[in-house]
Amino acid sequence: MPSARSPYRERLSLPSLALGTIHSGHSGDTSHTPSTMAEAGGTLASGRGGSLGLDAASSHLSALEESSVSDASKDDGRPSWYRLGIGLGRRGHPGVSDSRAGGAGSGGSGGGGGGAGVPMGFKKILAVKDSSGVLQTTAKTLRWGRANKGRMRKRREASFSMGGDDDDDDAAGGAAYDPLALLKKTAPLASTRVELRHGRIFKGWYGFVMEVRGETVLLYDSPEGLWNENHTYSSLVAMFCLIGTTVQPHLGPCIRVCKEGDSSVIDLRFPSDEVAAQWETVLRRVADTRKVGIRDFDVIAAIGQGASGRVFLVRDVLTGMKLALKAINKSDSVFECRSSYRHAVDERLAMGVTDGHSCFVQLRFAFQTKKTLYLATDFCEGGDLFYYIMQNNGGLDEKRACFILAEVVLALEKLHNLGIIYRDLKPENILLDAAGHVRIADFGLCKLLNKDIAQAGDGGPTSLLGEAANGRPRHLRRTRTVCGTHSYVAPEMLGDKGYGCSIDVWCLGIFLYHIMVGRPPFDADDVDEVKRQFLSFNVPFFDDFMSVDAIALMQGLLTLDSSERLACGPDGLAAIKSHPFFNSIDWEALEARTGKHAGGLFTGPYTQLPTASSAGSSSRASAPTDNDARLLRNFDLMEWADVTLDEDRDDPGYGDGRLFPVFKARKRGFDNHYISNFAFCAASNTRL
């Protein structure tokens, strides 16, 4: 009986010297003083849409003129739109009538936009300070959210991708889909020179450069070294998969790799006993994992469906652990086109490189059949943020919105540092764990930008990935796919110069607005409608529940020109952390989830009693139980009642099963619709 092991595979921590090479892998403004009531819009909105009499309005305007001129003369180092506060609604916005969308300086219809010096897309409103120096605005606009939940957006908006991506070519040798695309992008764990012997193919000792990527061992021609830069197979001779194998010491500085039920063995000979012992540790830890399949999970309930797959709460038959299993149909969502294939590859890659980061959903298993890709992750019993907003009257107070946005900023900053842009930020893709902390999920549209190409002269900002070997900063390259969610599409995505990390910064602004108001600043059903929105881009803000700092942050993030957008400079998202909106956030404590940020939305200072719309038998903050119904309390199961898991079966001879004992990459073809190195297992193989 094997000794007890931790339920999750330990991270490797090995000395690098004896292993050969260990890869780390991984504007100014002028006061707007309308001289006539026509310029002021005829009426001034007051409170919730009431109007002032003519005499009162005239005297009020006089006071405003004096105050605004006085305020404009004070230079506190902030842009004038920061001092003056909110912008007003745009014409015809869903859920707000034109009379209420308009206001001082905007015209009675709510259209038009601002005076000289006002940032594009934001209408100016005059403002005064009360006796205590607090900024006061002259008009308020009806909100869709808490007080008017019936007008919030209740439908989930699906993600989309128009293809036409990227300048990289994943095909090799004329193949439409390169089965080794994921393997190429996976960071090498270690490499060294080795001699290999295998009775069927290599009957004597043959020298190679051996490299471990994920669960796969690659063998290259010794003189040529590793994979060459143009991604052809000229130097790759053979490969074999370690999943389900046994690694043990053999004679002298040798290691033997064998597999139950297969009479073949692979012998590896290293330069010394010390090197052989350390490589035995490397190979054994990779090999000593469970090989899972669809038979290893019992489906409990459907809990979600997106553009690329369906998600189910499942039970691991072996351990009893509850997991979320995403099923992605290969024909419909992966091999439909080259762009879909790239998305599937990058999703699996992103879930691998974010392993161990607390702000992301953690991948536990990945496997594939002939028809389907499967990703099993930790189950987040807090549900998704979209449902949480629905259960809290359609909008969140600024305190909770600030906490959520701060955790999202940390997550996106980590992705950008890894060379990945997310491209699909929205409440539907943000999950909440049992404590109510944010977990980013669904990497189906993320993009790995892994080439060090300087962006100088391309008219847009860059994000740094750290220092290259020559000491110069490394830059993310750009991509061109139009994808994401229509109401979150950034202006540069529709341009002809491509885009980078700035796309996620724009989405942060839309996201903050969405979670506070209950809907994005505008709705769109297709790209043409998005383009029309940008022709007269006006964002309505609401000073009755948005602070000046919150409005200023959203205005900075929603700057149409990405070169002038907040957090799009050399420091990337790190620059946003010093914004006054985040004054209550201790970033170190938040990242470590300690101190005042140890608790989340359900267990910390942000805990709210159930509202009328979310009232139940107990609070979300209650200790979780093993009862399935309890685990699903934060999911609307009726929404997914028609979602089912297709019939499927495991085939031991498909895919990775063919990569043992040694698969000669130059001479043998891969299985149809197979993605090499897709398999993943974070749990130890208990060999029960």
C-alpha cells in the first residue's frame, strides 16, 4: 500500500545545476457658463427629475456661474472634469427617458455633449461646493439599479469572436490545425542531454537533448538542440507521455520508464548518478498522477453555459470532491475554425500558468475524448458575480464595488505580467468562492502575447513584461481579433493597428460601471452597433451613489484614445492602485488575503444581510455543508434546466494513449482532432 500523499501535486523545487537547464518558463478646461436658458436646456433637473421654476432657475444659474468661475480658477493639480463631477445621460439610453437623461448644458433632449475642453464622451455639468467644501452637483439622473431593478439588464450577454486574428500561424507542414500548438507554447520545465534505448525503435543507445513540457517528454537531435524558431519539426525526433507510467532507477546512472499493460520499456542514461537521481524526481512527480476520464465524474447539475462550452457541478468518484466540469465540443467550438482552435489552446495554457494564484479558478484536471475537451476546476459555491448583483437589487454600493474591482485589478495584473490579455471581463465571468473572494474564470478568449516586439511608433501604449536578457524592457506584441462581449468592446479593437493590454483596462471601466449601476453604459447586439455608439459616446453618471473618485476613475479608464487612457502607460495596471478610489485598499493585505481583507463578500466587512430578492433560510456567510442543494444555493438552476452533458466515452487508445512507448513525430500521424499535452492532473495518483 503506497504512503499517504497530499491531495494535490507538490510544486517542483529542484536544484538547477545537475539538471542541465532549468527553465523559469514561466486637459485643461474652461468653465461652462451658459448665458441663456436655451443653452442651459430650458429646465434644470432637480433631485429625481423635478424641475425648477423660471425665476428660481435664473437665480440658480447666476450662483452657478459665479461658483464655477471661482472653482475653475483653483488649480489643485486635477483635471477640470475631476473637479466638476458627473456627466449626464445620452440620448435614448435604455431605461432612462430623454427628459431625465438631459440636464444643464446638455440640451433638453439629453443629446449633444459638453463644452470646450470636456473629454470626449462625457457631458459637463456645473457644480458647486457646499459650506463644508463638499462638491455638490446641480442635477441627478434616475438610476436603473437598486431603486429601479425592473430596468436593469437581466439577460446574460454572450461572448463572441469574429476570428481574423493574429499574425501567428499555428499550422505546421501545411496542416490546418497543429496538434502540437499547445505543446510549443508550454514553458519547458527542464532539459538535459541524455542517451535513450528502446527495444522496438532505438535498439542501441542514441543521444538526444531531452526536454520536459507539461506531461510530455520531447527528444531532439543532439546537434540541433531544441525546437527551432520557425516552429517546424526538423529537430524534434520523438516524444512520449508520462501520464500513467512508472519511473524507477535502473543499472548505474540509468532510469527506466514503463507502463502497466505494456511490455515495452524506455531506458534513459544520464552523465552521472547524481543527475540521474534528480531527473528521477522530476519524471516521477510528473508521472505519478491520476489519469482521469469522463467515467471518473458523476454529474450533479448544470450550472452554466457560455459561447464555447457547458459547465456542470460534478462529483469526483474517487475522492468525493465537488468540482466544476466544463465540456467543450470539439466540432462546434474548437475545430470550427483556426481562431477557435487558438482560443482553446490559449485557454488551456492560461489555466496552467495561473496554477497557484488565488485570484483565478484553479484547474484540477484536464482531459479529452474524440468529441470533447474537458476542464475540471474548483467549484466556487458563491456563484457568479452576475447572479450576485441580481440578488442585491441590481447594483452594488461603492464599498463592495471597490473591493471587487481591486481583486480584479490584481488578477489582470498577474495575467499581463504573464504575457496574457484576458479580453472577456464581465460579471458573468467572475466567480465568488465560499468566502466571497473573486476568482476569474473562463479563459476562452484570452490571448498569449509572447513575442518581444517593441511597440514604438504604433500609436498606442505598451505593457512591460519585465526585463529581457539584454537589460531592455520586454514588450507585449499586439493582436487583432475582434472578440469579447459587445457592450465591453474597446475602440482600439475596431481599429487597424491592433491592440494589447489596453483592452482589459477599458473593460475595467465598463465593469465598474456595470456592477454599480446594474448594466453597462450602453448595450449593443453586434459590432456595427458598437461602432455607432462610439460616434456619439456619452456615459451617464449618477452622483447620488457614485463618488467623485469613482466617476473620475471611470472617466480615466473609459478614455477613447488608448494612448491617454489611465493605466495604459509603462507601469500598466500598477498605476491604478494609487488612485483615490482605492484609498481604502491595502494592496499587500488584499493580495495575501490577510488582515482587513482576509474576509470576502460573504465573511468579511462587506457582508450584507439578504435582501428581499435574495432572502432565504440562511445567510450566504454560513459554513458550507456537503449537501448538494446547499452548495447550489447561489445558482439559478432553472436558468440551466435545458443544459445537458452529451453522451461520451473514454478511449484508452486515443490521443495520449498513443504516445507510449515512443512516438516518432516525423513518421507517424496524430489522431484526428487531437491536442497534444492537453491532459493535466493536479491531484496525486493514489493508485487505489
